[in-house]
Amino acid sequence: MKSLRLLPIAFLFLMSYSTIAQVSGSPREFETTTEMYNQIRKIINTREIAAYEIDWENVKGSPYLHEEYKLAKFYVANKSYGNIMMRFNTYTDEVELMPEEIDGEIGALMKIDGSRVAFGNKMLKLLSYTDEDGNADKGYFLVLNSADNLNLLLKKKCIFSPNEKALTANQADRKAKFTQYDYYYILKDGTPIAVTPKKKSITSIFPDKKNEIKEYIKSEKLKLKKQEDFAKLVDYIASISNM
């Protein structure tokens, strides 16, 4: 039975943004992955925090947005740290860096204010917000629409359920599994506001645009439970709003 150990955070950014901005070469693109890691090493350290075991051969589902590492670009404000292989772990809410060596430690970006990660045309933004339970938190959001002045955000949350042995002979053992859940937010005036894909929820955020929103949904025959339709509606609201 193959069992792997995950490190929730192995690489930590230990300096503030002001310090990061002073690192030689930080604002430019790097020519090689090795050069990238050499620059990042100047502002990180390694530390092992509460490693946990996952038996990957006997678990259903996945904690990752995409299972494979993908070339992505990391930004702090408008400064780019170039392209590097990363993947987003929805269970730990961390962006993991691909290890330089096979079986090497898994690194994760520290949550620095003003940072974001671009996976091709998909953008992850780090934002402070109030979660569905009313608690203040900081986490990564996927930006689903194209407008600059108003964003539809998707918060991916993942629950891990451990395996359970059957209580009787007539029952089967239940495998451990990861289950991902989607939560939507509207980024308005820099603040994520919880929203559901329903007309009433949307119009409560934009009461002065209530009639236009309803008419647009009707004329375009939008199904808000479809992400692309929901994103299209938010782009429309952005186009008629003075923000």
C-alpha cells in the first residue's frame, strides 16, 4: 500500500512585500526555472508543519483544482516572479510549487496581501473575506468573468472524509474521499460579498439595477447555475455600473 506524506507548508515567504520588491531581479521575467528558484530562495525558508498522511491508492476524489502541475505566473501587486510550475490545493487553500527533485518537499506560497497567480487565462486572487459562517478569513478565489471593475469570484472549498469500517457484515467499508464545494462571491469595491446564482441574491447587491438585471436575464435566457451565464451577467452589470 502506497502512502504519501503531504506538507501543508514547506516553503514560507518570510518577508513583507516591501522587502520582496527590493530583491534583485524580482520585477522581471527569469530565463530558467533554476534562476527562478535561486531568486525565491532569498526570501523563503523551509519548515515542516504537522505533516499528515494520505493513502492515495484508497481515496476518492482530489483536493486539486488541476491534478497536474501547470506553468503559472506569480505576482505581488504588479511585480511578476516569472513562470513556474504550480498547482492549487483546495483542501489546504494553498498554491503548491512543484519540487525541484522527485520525492522532494512540496512548497506552498505564503498568503501575501496583493498577490495573485495566473494559470494561463485563469486567475487566482488572494483576498480577505467573511466566510459562509461569518468568520473573517483570507483565501484564494478564481475570477470567472472578464470585467476589470466588477468580478464574479468562485471560492473552492474541500472537505476530507476519512475511511470508515463497516459496522455490520451487510455494509461495505467506505473509502476516504475529498469533496469539493463551490461558493460564489461578488468583488465590489474591493470587498468579496457572498452571493448565490439566483436573481434575488444578485439584485439585493445591486438594487438600483434590479429592472435591468431581470430584463437582461430574460432577454439572454440566462441560466445562472451555469458559470458562464453567471459570469456573463456580472460582465453586463459591470458595463452598466459606474464603478
